[in-house]
Amino acid sequence: MTCTLGKVASYIGAELTGDPGCEVSDLATLESAKPGQISFLSNRKYYRFLKHTKASAVIIKREDLDACPVSSLVVDDPYMSYASVVGLFYPEPEIVPGIHPSAIVSPSASIDGSAAIGPNVIIEDKSVIGAGTFIDSGCVIKSDVTIGSNTRLYPNVVLCHSISIGSRVILHPGVVIGSDGFGIANNKGIWTKIPQIGTVIIGDDVEIGTNTSIDRGALENTLIEQGVKIDNQVQIGHNVHIGAHTAIAGCVAIAGSTTIGKHCMIGGLSAINGHLEIVDNVVITGCSAVGNSINSPGTYSSGIPVTEVRLWRRIVARIRKLDDLARKVAKLEEDIIEKR
Amino acid sequence: MTCTLGKVASYIGAELTGDPGCEVSDLATLESAKPGQISFLSNRKYYRFLKHTKASAVIIKREDLDACPVSSLVVDDPYMSYASVVGLFYPEPEIVPGIHPSAIVSPSASIDGSAAIGPNVIIEDKSVIGAGTFIDSGCVIKSDVTIGSNTRLYPNVVLCHSISIGSRVILHPGVVIGSDGFGIANNKGIWTKIPQIGTVIIGDDVEIGTNTSIDRGALENTLIEQGVKIDNQVQIGHNVHIGAHTAIAGCVAIAGSTTIGKHCMIGGLSAINGHLEIVDNVVITGCSAVGNSINSPGTYSSGIPVTEVRLWRRIVARIRKLDDLARKVAKLEEDIIEKR
Amino acid sequence: MTCTLGKVASYIGAELTGDPGCEVSDLATLESAKPGQISFLSNRKYYRFLKHTKASAVIIKREDLDACPVSSLVVDDPYMSYASVVGLFYPEPEIVPGIHPSAIVSPSASIDGSAAIGPNVIIEDKSVIGAGTFIDSGCVIKSDVTIGSNTRLYPNVVLCHSISIGSRVILHPGVVIGSDGFGIANNKGIWTKIPQIGTVIIGDDVEIGTNTSIDRGALENTLIEQGVKIDNQVQIGHNVHIGAHTAIAGCVAIAGSTTIGKHCMIGGLSAINGHLEIVDNVVITGCSAVGNSINSPGTYSSGIPVTEVRLWRRIVARIRKLDDLARKVAKLEEDIIEKR
């Protein structure tokens, strides 16, 4: 698609400095953009590429305007405006309604006429698929599942029985929702399975990444509220409740029966123990372990960044003797005081 | 299903205090239960909800009997008894034997007449499926696989060639068993693949969670003994041997050729290095890293719980200088001794 | 297959000490090998099994020759030579070209006549499959995907639209390549999705483990160079660039826009933050967190191995007060100096 800078400026509500008739047809990074492409400056790490950019125009904050060597699209939030322009140049492909002849759909399932069901999809008894929803190849929808409108399931997603998915939800390939939680009871050394009779409710506008697993509740339900964004390979245990507009990065593990508030951010490869409560507006940085409930908004960490290995080995040896070291310091303090 | 409290008491061998004719039809948590529902008290965190519960009856230990405001079902292990009652109210759906017309089954495969093979399942040459086993939609069973009786594969499970699965095993969606281990040898900077010619043997009564991967052995076999319970997104390397009745929580990574004993418990997001031996009855708490063999039963940890970020950053800076700190303390001790 | 030791020696270029006519038909570990089997000694942990091995011959370094109680195949690198012998005894099964009748292949896709397309595979518009490539059951290849020659996709792999896969690549079951990166922008508390318009390019001779996810680029591409080996359940974010011949162990998480050099090794369950640069020949040991760019080759760590839990709890309490401890030591040093 080709467009003028003037049209782009009006589409995103930007102040344009430069030729409104200049034609642009794509986006690229500051470093790689060529004439005819739009770029943007959001992350300060890339400021060094601004000076030499070959982009036709850069989406930028007012404070960076003077440093921009080409046309500027001045906005408050360049990253948000960049997102809009991507949507302008790359509109979502239209859904072609219909059920692929290879799909196996139960006669008791209800598929909206505007939904699209891909090849080899299986939809079991009494499941309901909303308007404009697209179920891509190889997905398995077990019985009594409800999916809202304009939701998109990428290939090979599995939805277990009786779960509920909102509207405008995106489920990436390999997502599994509603499998049994890890409910086992130990009887003289032998584990007995606890049947998992709750379900999962996923709110509107939720996005869930590749190969992420969300377990069904044991007795009550697992709840993912509206607007939650979950990255790839996240594991969410049974009865977990995640508040609206919380974002969870890749490979996070959340154990069962934990409640996380709204507008939280959980960094990648962090772990959150079970049966905890975390209030709204909490940020957990990457590689952290949450062992207790968190009652105050704020940022919490326990990840340790790498060090050169020989130094790190000495540090680990010192950590193992940290209790002794602290005792030695206490003893020294006593000795000093005695001498006074 | 509706049932009387008297029947529930006799089903789980409980002492009933209250009306044996009282009708109940479901279970719920102490907090959310309504009349007609049974609840239970097992985790002390939920004791505070006992006083106000609206449940018709609570499964409880004798020591908590006086605090229970409603009928009681007194047992030794409320969690185990709760599991039994769930099974009473929610019996497993019956398997309908037969092979779905869309399944692709090799003529040389052997499917027991009481097994159920779902839509789009693929079963290759010479594989054997036991009595009462249910293979759900989209599973792929490669050649020479053996599966015991009353085992259940949820959708989109992949079993690679020549592996063996016991009876009463449960494999959740997306499980992959028998893929090649990470066997590579470095030849002047270029990695060469080591063909993986072992297999995987999964014992009876094993349960394996969503999207978990278990690699085939390099030369010998990967072994998961009977009664092992594995949660979602666990990674088990080639030649690993896991002893009977060990439980492994979500997102654990176990590197190749490690042996773990019986009745162990491994907490979520822990990592166990390769070529180690861990004896029976070892507990590893969550987010721990096991770097050496463990020769004594007991509980082992190395996870650090989160702290407020500004404090944590100071701590990390101190950790990096911990070796210096320890030297300073040693120097101080010398100085003090000299002065005496 | 049966073979003489003489033939094996000549196949791997080994110096044979022993009977060249001795027949062998398989491989096994030093500990479990029986007569008729070949073994090897590479990892020193297994040296203790050499003395009593029942193998017909052992692939060994010259320095271990005297300790070997049976015939020896003397080589420089026993592990590499063992890999070759495995290939000799267990040749890759031949691909039977053709498209399974249940596969759903777009008329505009181009499938080489020597490729093999398995049951229930879906190949969408304009995708190109090279010579000798095998796509196993249940794989989904979206539109405009290019796959080179002699590549192998195991069951239930998903390749999203427009990605490019090299030749001699191996993708294990459940791999997903080209799903949207975790690109979201926060607008007054609500997350907006950033359309992900880059793609993924996978070089020749890459191997990718079970259930691993590699996201497509946001604007530019995600690049995995030739010869990279990736284990199971790894998560690779958008725009990541991994240099040739780097090896990444299981459950590693690499955040978006990070560049990793050539010939690096990343240990299992490590995390690498986004927007970093790591030079060639860096080794990250397992369970480490990389928080900053790494500019020098070498080995880096931050994992802490487990300790008995009661000691560990005391250590964690001391870590939380490490800043105080360091201040106390500084104070003690001042006091001592004052007194001099």
C-alpha cells in the first residue's frame, strides 16, 4: 500500500514537519529504513541511529524534533503511533467465512455464519463459536466450549471441555487451555489424582502466546480477566486469577490458587508460588521468585545478573558461608565495643 | 447427581455429625459453598473461612470439629477424602469404544476392541493400543509404540517411534514423548548430531502435564517409573531415570543422564544438571538449581524470594563484592588478634 | 546390521588393537555393553566402568589405551567417532517420496517430487517444499513458507506465514516458528497490540527441540544462522539474532531484539534480557540471568546450587541484610583505623 505523509499524519493525529505529498509504503527501523519508509524513535537505545536514518519520516516526540534529519511526525507516544501506522500499512487479512470440508464439527455445535473454521479442526458437542471468529488448522475444541466474536485461534490450539473464551481474544499456536491442574494427594507415599472439576474463563481482548498452558480450576475456576497479555510458554496453574490488563512475559510459572492484581507486569522466567495474593500495579522483574503475598504496589526483584565464572564461583562459596561471615562481623563488633 | 450425607459418609468412611438424610449434590470451597454442597478443610490458610461457611457439611479432621458450624464428615485426611467425594459426584465419562472414521490407523497396528480412537488420530505400523485406552483427537502415534490399558491421551499428543507407555497413564495435550535428546558433539566449532537410538519407557499410573517433553535415550533408555506425576511444561532430557512416585512441578528442567530416586518432590521452575544422582525422598523447593549429586534424603533449596527493587539492587552490588567483603572481615579479625 | 571391528576401524579412521575379524552389531554404554557391542569412553565420569566393561571393543583416546581390558579403537575424539559409528549401525530411515492422500496441499504450493508429505499435513498457498524434505503428520505450513532440501519436520510442527527454513534442518514435534512476538504498547493502562510484520529466517543445518517457540520479527526479522542447535522448550523473542554454530540448552528464554554471537553455548533454564549484544564465543552456564551486553568472550554465571534448606533459609535472611552487613564492616574498618 502506498500513502502520503499527509495522510499518515492525519491518521495518527501527528504534527507533520516536511512534505505532506511525500509517498511512503512501508515501515522500518531507524537503522535499516530507506526512502519511502517510515521509522520511529521510542527506545532511547536506538537514539544513536536517528542522525543517519534514511527514512522518509520519523515518528518522534517533540523533544527529539531538532535531532531528526528528515521529515517528522510529532506525537506524544511514538510507540503507540507506530503501532497505528503498522495497522494502516498491514491491515489484518479478511476472514473468509465458512467451514473447511475437512473440519469435523458436531451437529450440536453452533457456529456463527460469519466464523471461519479451518482444515482438520475438530469442534465437539454443544460448543459455540461467535461471529467473525477464526479457528485455524488443527485446533481441537472439546465439548461445551464457548468462544466469543472476532477471536482468533492459530493452528493446533487445544481447548478442553466447558471452558469460556471472550471476544477479540488471540490464542497462538500450541496453546492449551483447560487441561487438568496438578492436583494430587499423597496417601502413604502413593499419589492419588484429585479430579479437576472447575473450568477456565478467559476475558475479552486477551492474547496468549505460543505453547502456553492454562489449567482448569480444581473446584472453582481459573480466571484471566479482560485485556491480559501473556507471552509464550507461560504456565498458569489451577484456580489462578489474573486481574485485567496485566502483562506476563515468556516462560513465567504461576502456581495454583494465586491471585494477581490488575495492571501488573511479570518479567520473563519468573516464578510465583501458589496460594498468594499480589495487589494491583505490582511489577516483578525477570528471573525473580515470589514466595509470599505482595501487599503494596511497586517493583520487586530477586534475579542476579551474570558475572565472570571464576569470580562467581568464589562468590557462591562466600554465599554458602554468609551465615558464618555475619557471625564473625557480630563478634568483631563485640570485640571493638569491649575494648572501648 | 444427588446423594445423602449418610451415603457420602459411608462412601469415604467418615464419622458423620449431623443429619444423614441431608441431600447434597456438589462440592465447593469453604468460602463459596452454598447449602446442598460439601466442602473440606485441608490447607490451614483457609481455616478462617470455616466459621462462616454455608456448606451443608465439611470434610474435616477431628481436631477442627468443634470449630465447624455445620455438619461434619470427620476423617483422618480431608484432602484424600475430598478427592474421593469428587470422584463420587463427577465420575469419569465412559469411553465409547471404536475408531473414528477420520483416524488413520496402519493395518499392522493392533487396537484393542475396547479402545477408543478419536478424530484425526494417526497410528503407524505395528503400534499396540491396550484395552479401554482412549486416544483423543489429533494425537500422532509413530510406529512400534506400545500403550497399556485404560490409558488416556488428550488431544495433540505426539509419541515418537518405539516408545512404551504403561496402563492407567494420563498424557495431557501437547505432550511429546520420545523426541531426540540434545546429543551433539563439537568438531572444530561445528556441531555434529549424535543419533539417539534409545527409547522411553513410562510406567503405570504416570500422569504427564500439558506440553511436557521427554526425550528418548541416546544409547540406553529414558525411564519414568510407576506412579510418577509430572506437571506442565517440564523438560526431561535423554537417559534420565525418575524413580517411582516422584512428583515434579511445572517448568522443571532435568538435564540428560540424571537419576532421581523414588518419592522425591521437585518444586516448580527448578533445574537439575546432567549426569547426577539424587537419592530417594529428596525434596527440592521451587526455583532451585541442583548442581551436584544428592546423597542424603532431605530438603534442599537455592531460590531467593523477591525484595523491593531498590534494596535488591544494593544487595546485588554487595553480592558482586562478597569475596572482597569476606577478605575485609578476615583482615579485621587479624588486626584484632594482633592487638591483643 | 553386523560388521567386523576392522570395518568399523576403517570407517572411523581408528587404530585398532585387537581382532579385526571380531563381529559387532550394536553400541552400548561401558556399564551395560555385552560381547558383540561397541562402547566408548568420553566423559571422565564413566572411566570407572572401563575396567569391567564386557564390550567387544571400546572407542578410546590413546592415553586410556592401557586401562582398556578389551579391544580398542583409538581415536582423537571418542565422542565424535561414537557418533559416526551410531550412524553406521543405525542409518536414517529412507524417505518415501509422495503426498499422503489425507494431506491438504494448496494448488499454488510447490512440493518437490522427492519430498514426503505425511498424513493430515496442511500446506497453504505458495509455500515451497524442497527436495528430500519430510513433513511428518499433523504439521501446519501456512502460506508463503519456504523450506529447503533434506529438512525434516516431526509431527505437529507449526510454521506461520512467510517464514524461511534452510536445508538439512530438523524441527522436533510441537515446534512453533513465526508466531507473533510479544509486542504491546501501553496506552493509559490498556495494552495495544503492535502488529508483527517481520518474519523468521532459519539457516541450514539448524536443529530445534520439542515445543520450542521462535517469534517472528516485529519490523525486521528473527534470524537463526546456520548450524545453530536449540534444545526443547526454548523461547526466542522477536528480532533475536543467533550467530552460527551456537548451542542453546533446554528451557532457555531469550527476550526480544537481543543478538547472540557465533559459537556461543547457553546453559539450560538461563534467561537473556532483551536489546542486548553478546559477542562470539561466550558461554553462559545453566540457570544464569544475563542482564547486560557481554563484550568479551568467556564464561559467565549467576546460578546458585542448592544447600540443605535450614542453612539456606539462614543464608537468605543474611542476603536480605547484606547491605547492612557491608556497612558494619566499613564501620569496623574505620574504628580500627581510628585506633591506630
